[in-house]
Amino acid sequence: MGFHQMDAFFRPRSVAVIGASESPEKYGNIILRNILDGGFRGAVYPINPKSDTILGLPCFRSIKDIPDAVDLAVVIIPARLVPQAITECVEKGVKGAVIITGGFSEAGSEGESLQRQVAEIARHGNLRLIGPNCQGVNNPYHPLCASWPLLTKQGHVAVISQSGTVGAAMMDWFSDEELGVSCFVSLGNRADVDETDLLGYFENDTHTRVIALYVEGIKRPREFREAIRAATKPIVVLKAGRTPKGRVAAESHTRSLAGADAVYGALFQSHGVVRAETIQEFYDVAKAYAYLKEPPGNRILFITTSGGAGILATDCAEKEGLDVAPLPPELAEALEGVIPAHAIRANPLDLTGDATAAMYQAVMERARPYYDVLGVIFGDPVDKAAEVVTPQANELVIFLGGADVEKVERRKMHQKGVPVFPTPERGVRALAQRLSKAKRTKPARTTFVEGHTQGRAASLSECLAFLENHGFECICHRFAESPGKAVHVAHQLGFPVALKIDSPDILHKSDVGGVRLNLRSGQEVRAAYESMMSRASQVMPQAHIRGVVVTSMAATGVELILGMNRDPQFGPILLFGLGGVTVELFRDVTMKILPITRDDASAMLEEIQAAPLLNGFRGMPPVDKHALVEVILKLAHLAETHENLLEIDLNPVFAYSEGVLIADARIVWKS
């Protein structure tokens, strides 16, 4: 397909509106009026056999009655009449037709048959189609608005959408922010022209910097993959129909095969397509790619008048892999006399409410050599803010809390080609997408409950004894202070056994080789004891080691963690989740602040991602949830009745179809 055929949609010399109407509320009138009011420079022909003139233009009974050539037809008539209209377009030599009308494949088998008939007529007549069931096209650069609403602002984002409303919303936002678009295309049912055709077309469009694509499914997967592989311009995709019911809804909307979402994720990732999670992010990321320059690295300084906004920006930046690097001493020195004496010299740099546009400018000039990006947050009504920001200058501009001044300055910035974001989170997330993954660091995780460092930790043997005295079911265990005693105890318990180092100073026993499992003879027990002591004394020579705890080997069950941490602000907090050595890696846990009820304890079992494991998975029996709830409630009771308890860590706790077994524990008391 040559691009000259696609030009019929976006750069036509003449347009016929089939189904033009005298009624202002009908689309046949709205679209005709938008073509005229939008400033289309070519010939416009209303087609309606019942009217002589519409909107001051002579009306024709049929497109074949027009004496001159017609490049584009916009079809807005009942679905049953469309085949005849397309036939007449073919006979007239029309190059492209946009079918606004619905009632085709999205409406059932009869409509699907009608759509195939229309597509076949067009294909045989070398006529390209957009639609049916679509919202038309809009090219502000031609200009041609064969769509609605009427938007004429020129910009640099090509919006391609299977949903007319999603695409129109994007157009509306870009227009409202004075940024505009390079083109808008509503694909509808894609009887002919599809997303792959348009990716190729806008790849060669000089006005387009980024392609924003909303899809529910891909019509020609292999060709689409080749198109995104060959693209040199950034492509931002919002893919809908991700959940089972969402997939069904997508397939009924425009008869798109939504496909498996994980496959789409792999496709986009492997070809560098940026995937948006929400329509808001779809807009923000497209805006960032069109108007933000890619930073050379991820070091960012936030300059703000709002401490709160600076903290929010920092949180989001760390989660997105940006480096909120400390203020270099030489920069702090250079800012003396520039910023208020009471402003804290740190990142974020809070200029306080005393800041002016001139102060921002002075700080930005001095800070620029030290950072890859300047996050400029105007958190107050800062007059003349637009005068101190620069297009394509590696500045992320965020404006909030500025009331009427903000509206004026934001509009000026957008007119300069500087994108402004309304919240720290939206701005930072959009900027992060502008950075390649190689330039981003590992995302920071939110802070978590920390172990107490000031209390007195109990040894494992002391922990298990305390728990048993308070009604907890613990694994069979014996303390051994020598290799000989360990061998003797192992014979008493019966092989196989486990050895665990017994020290109040060693928090993670596995890190020092302090856990040995499945020991099947006295010889193995003796060797394990001696090597364990040797390794532990090398790794932690300061640790007080009492000996070992010899335990039976627990039967296979679901490994869980239960715990209590006495928070200095809110008091005892209970923790429940997936246990074992991966607790800190996955953090699949839930927490509750005491006091709790039995219902609260039961709810905790369902709040972790691994909850299906508790219900029985891949042939495993369900665990004894009643026993788990009882353990949680016992733990809560311990915390409430022992105020000198700072921390309890039960991990692993094995859950079985009958009962629960604690295999390891750590307890910290107040000193």
C-alpha cells in the first residue's frame, strides 16, 4: 500500500459527507460543520437526496452527481444503506471512505455479514476504508476535522484509537493544555485500515514525534510485530481487555480478539513499546515523549516551594528508579545568598514560600551541572514561572497549588512547548518512562517494620521453650552444647534430624551456615556441628554461641511466617504471610494493629497473594485454617499480656491439613 492512498484520509483535496443533515443535533450536521469551521481548504460536498442546500453548500443526491473528483467520503447513513454508498464511491473513483455508522460486526452476525460485504466492495474497487463504527479522523495540520468535537490545535502526538471516546478524550486533553496533536484516527471495527497501516503512515509523518495507540486487539499480529520492530519513533500503547471479563467486553465492543495479556506484555517489552496502565498515564507518557528530552542519566534534583510536594516526588522517584542524589557540598556553597537562610540545603531543595521566579532561575542555573534532570515544582502561585523554564532542557515541571496564577503560567509554558504535570507522581512516572531501563536503578521498596536492635534477643532454645509454655505447638527439639550431646539427642529424636545454631546474637542463621537439614546419622550430626561452629566463629566472632538445637525434620507443609513487632508509635502489630527464606524478597505478608478480633485473624489468611495455597493447590489438601487463626489469636494475646515483648518472629510455621507446627522462632525482649 502506497502512502498516497492514506493521504486521501489525512490530506484530501475534497471531501463528500454522505448523510449530511440539516438537523444540528445529528452527526451528519456536526461533522459537516466541523469540516467547515475547522478551516478545511478544499471542496466540501454534502450528500443528501432530500435537501437542496446544507450549511450554505449545494447538496447532491448521490456522490456520482458531483462534477469534480472526490478524494474522501465520510459516510453517516444507516448501516443497511452503506453497501450501496460504497459501491457509488467506487464508481466515482473515491480513494478513501470513513464510515462513522455503527451496526456492523459489533452488533452481531447479521452486522458482521454486512461489514464483510462492504469491505469486499471496497477491496475490489481499490477504495480504502476506516471504520465502520468509528469517530472519524482529524488532522489539524491539513486542516481536516471529519470528527467531533472540533479541535484544531496542532501538536506532535498521533492518537490512534479503537475507541472513539478514548481517542477523543486524548484529543480534548491535548487541546485543553494548548499542546494539540499531529493527528487523530478512530479505527472502529477495522474492516480495512488498521493499527499496523497507521503505524507505518505516522512513522513517516514529519509532524509526529510519538504515536499513542489505544487497542483492544491486534488485527494482523505478524505485520504489527514487524511494524513496531521497524519503528524509529516512540510508541505508547494502552491495551485494554486485560482481565477475563475485560477480554470478553473488548471482543464484543469492536469484535477484536483481545488475546492473552501476558503475551502482549512480552511483545511490547521485547520491541521497546511503552505500555501505559491507565488512560491518565497514556496521556502523560505520550506528552512526555513528545515534549521532554531523554535525560542523559537518572540523577534528579527537586527544587520546590512545597515540602510536601517534594517528599511525594522523592517517594515516587525512588520507586521509579530515579536517583534523588544528595546536594553536593559545592552546590550548597554556591547557593549561599541565593536561597533563604532558613531553607534546608538538601534534596529535595525547599525554597520555602519566599521563593520567586528569579530565585528559581538562579538555583536552576547553579544546579544544572550537577544533575541529569531538574524537577522544578512550583507549589505556590509563582508569577512569571513560565519565564524561567526552557523547552528540551531536561527540566521536569510540576505546578500545583497555584490557583489562577498556576492556570496562566501553565498555559504559557505549554505554548512554549514545555510540558507541565499537575502532580508530582504523574510527572515523575512520565519522566521515568522517558528513561531507558539501563539508566534507571532498581526501584526502592517502601519502608517495612524493622527488627529491634536495642532489646535482648533470646536464643532459639529459650524461644521454643517460652512458646511451648504458652500453648504453641513447636517441633520436637533438644538443646545440645557439644557434638557428642548433639549425636545423643539425635538418636533420641530419631533420624533424620536438623541442627540449628543456638545464639541470641545471630539473627539469620542461614547466613552463617547455622542450619543443617536431613542429617541421617550420628557421623553426619557430629560433622555438621563442628563445621557449623567453625563457620559461625569466623563470620561472627563476637557472637555468643550456646550450642545447637537438634530438631526432628518437619513434614512438608505450607511454609508461613507469623510475627509481632511493637511499633514505637502504634504499639503491637501482627504479621502473617508466606514464610521461608524468601520473606524479605517477596514480602507477601499482611499486617494488623492490635487489638484484633477472630474475624480480623480470619481475614488475614485471605489477604496475601499466596492465599490459594491455603485452600489446597495442585492436589494438596487445604490447610487447617482454624488452627492458623488460633495461633494468630494466641500471638495477639502474648503481645497484649507481655508488654516487655518487643518482637516475635515465627518462621517457618508449617501449616497442615490438621494442625500447625512452629519450626523456628526469634524473640526480642526489652532490655
